[in-house]
Amino acid sequence: MINNLGLDHYLILSAILFSIGLYGALAKRNAIAILMSIEIMLVAVSIAMVAFSRYIVPLLLTGQVFVIFIMVAAAAETAVGLAIIMAIYRSRETIDVTKIDLMKW
Amino acid sequence: MIGLQIAFWILVVVGIASALAVVLLRDIFRAALSLILCFLTVAGIYVTLSADFLAAVQVLIYVGAISVLIILAIMMTREVQQGSPSNKLRIPAFVVATLFLGALVFAMINTPWQIASMPPLEPTTAALAIKLFGENGFILPLEIAPLLLLAVILGTIVLVKEK
């Protein structure tokens, strides 16, 4: 199994990275740290996409096209997310998500 | 071929270690720096998957642009001293992530993937361009993506603007 790189290796790597990102997104207090964890999750999904594209349809490149669109969405999400964090920081002087609880009950 | 495997395992170890550092380090600035390292190793993973164009784009967009944006936000919010501690849900989050990882790995190993025996296309840049811009390609989503980016630019300016 170690001697030959297969689809499983890449899928398990992407699963591990996704779980690390999931833990970070659930367990962190700082809003920027949560955003970084979401970036790790997006990158993990991209690895799975490229691996599927490489091993299942090697000549069609569909997975790589999807990854390009994932990158566009990730850049947009980061920019808007950081802008929202800046706006919250300006009005509340904190980006601790446990203290931003106006809409919690 | 053996060099590819050595490179893959080095990239796996460094990538997972840096992703763990992003999640576990208390210093948010060091976490951002290890996030950059994680993005770089992912670019290397793309190279081992013979996706050369995507590796270059990964370095340009993630390592170049998104990391700078995140570090800028960290600098402007002055939360560096407080770090990024975990909240009360740390242990449930760990349990959920571990269960999710187990379920994913179980499903991935037990699914009979139809592996194609052909070698991958290389280099991919021209083929990707044909796929994106050619007949029956992805031209409509590709035209919507700039609209999304335009909306993001306007929205970001509106959100960050001083009242």
C-alpha cells in the first residue's frame, strides 16, 4: 500500500485536513482563527477534487475546473468575512465569538 | 516514481503538522504563518497529482493574496496579545471531528472507486483553457465568477467604510 500512491492516500489526507479544520471551526474563540479553519476545510475539499480528477477521469479535468471555482469562492468568502470581522471589531472592540451574542438566546 | 512517493509523504507530514499548528497554537500570528505553510504543502500535493496550473494558482492566490489579507486583519484587530484560546465546546468539537473523520475514512475505503488506468494529462494549462472557454465548456460560470468578485469588492468597501 505504501509502495504505490493511490486515490485512497489523497482522500484520507483530505479527510484528515477537513477534520482538523472542522475542529478548529467549532472550538476556536477568535473569529479570524475560525476563518482560517474554514480555509483549511476548503483546501481539503480541493485536494479531494483534484485527486478524483486525476484518478477517475484523468483526461477530462472536471475536478480541476471545480477547484478553480472553489478558489474564487474562497477568495470572496475570505474578503467578505474579514470585512465583517472588521466592522464588528469597530463597533464592539472584540472579535471573540463567544462575546458577540446579540442574536443568541 | 520513488521520488514522487518520498515527496508525497514529506508533504503529508508537513501539511498535517502545519494544519494542526493552525488549530492548536494560541498565538494567532504564528497560526497564520503555519496556515501559509499548509497552503504551500497543498500546492506541492497538487504537483504530485500532476495539476501544475492549479499548483501555481494555489501559490498565487492562497499564499500570496489570502494570507496577506488574513495577516492584515490580525494586525488591525489587536487581538494578538489575547491569542486564540478554545471555547467551552473544545472536547465536544474534538469528539465530533474524530467521529466525522472515522466516518469519512470508513466510507472512502469501502467505496469501490472506478480507477481509470490512463496516465494523467500533462501539462494541464492548455487543456484547462479549452475546458473553460471552449464549446460545451464552463463559460457561463466563468462569466458569473467576475460578477461575484465585483459584488465582493463593492460589499467589502461598504462594510469597512467609516460611517
